[in-house]
Amino acid sequence: LEIGKVIIHNMADMEGEALVRETVIIAKWLACIYRSMDEFGENSEVLTVLRGLPMVLLVGDTLVSLNDRGVFFPLDAEERQKKQKQNRDPLWELERDLHTVHHVLISCQDNVANSQVQHLLEKLGVKRLAPHDIIHHHILPVLKTELWKEKQSGLLLAYMVYIKENIECDSSLVNIDGLRQCAVLLTNHGPRKPGQQPVHFTPLYGVKIDLQSILPGYDWVLVD
């Protein structure tokens, strides 16, 4: 563990290719840690230490610890090719917003060592791109804080579309009452939370009453 701590300390001021080269060393170190886990006996203390080290390189060349935020594995090559063909899939938009592990960390060694690094990262809390984890470890934490105000409208829309599509497949995935309090919709007044103020549909969404026509003097908040 101490060897890795020294390497990680030296990485703090690195960037670009130098950071990627050191990440290859970190990957080899993590594979060694994984193979040594049985020797440690009780592994919980080791995992706690590893989670606190800023050793995970993300897409965008940012180093983070796994205590800082929810981190996800990237799509593999086959999944990425499918998503590129399905360019309207909201996951394609979401992946650019997720804190995603740089591919070098999990692909710079042979298949066995790469698999060992991935297994260890999973033990440390890195998530697969699965609906439950994306919603509960990324989307909802953003919507429940002020972070949503920093997001582009297209991304906020992708959040809600992704939740809607997955709820249709599994209604137990999200608590609707909880979602109602944090959901963000695009309106004629910009992004708004319907849990905090009334937001109304327009005839474009199938309602028969056109509020703006009936009561034009009122400043209605309408779904965009």
C-alpha cells in the first residue's frame, strides 16, 4: 500500500501523457493488490484506505478518490458501437456527464490483470452502467442538490427521459413520490421543479384545456 501512496502523491501535479503513463503503473499496482487480498485476511481496512486515495483517473484527466463521488466503468467497445448507432439513446448523452473511469486504467494489461483491476474497482464502489446505479448514484444526487443548475437543458431532458424509459420497464426502480420532489422539467420559464411550483401541460401533450388561451393574463408555467 505504501508504494502506491508514493506513486499517487507524485501524480497530483501531473497532466496529459505523464498522467496516463503513471495510471498504467497504478493499474499494475492494483492488480498486485487484488492478487494479495487473501494475504491481508480481513480486507475491509485495506478497501477503506484504497477508497480514500485519489488514484482513479477519469475521462477528462481528473484524478479522484472513490469517496468523492459516484464513478462508473465506461461502455466497452461493443456497447459503444451499439450506442453510436442508437444516437437518440439518452444513455449516449448521459455517458458524457458521468464520472467515468479512463479506459487506460482497466485495459492497459493482459486480460487476466485487466479483469483483476475491474473486480477490485467494483469492490471499491465503481458502478456498471446499469439503470439502477445511473439513476440512484448519479442522476438523483444531482437533482437533489443545486448541481442541476449547472447542467445544460439537453442533459436535464436526458435525465428525465432516461428515468421515464426505465420506469416503464421496471416501475419499482424509482419511488415516484421521491422523484416528484426533485424532478426538473424544461418549461417556458426555463428549468423548474414541479414539486416546488405548479407546472402545467399544453395541448401538445394531449390535454384539452389550453390555459394560455382561456386565461391569457396569467403567467402560466408550461412544459416546454
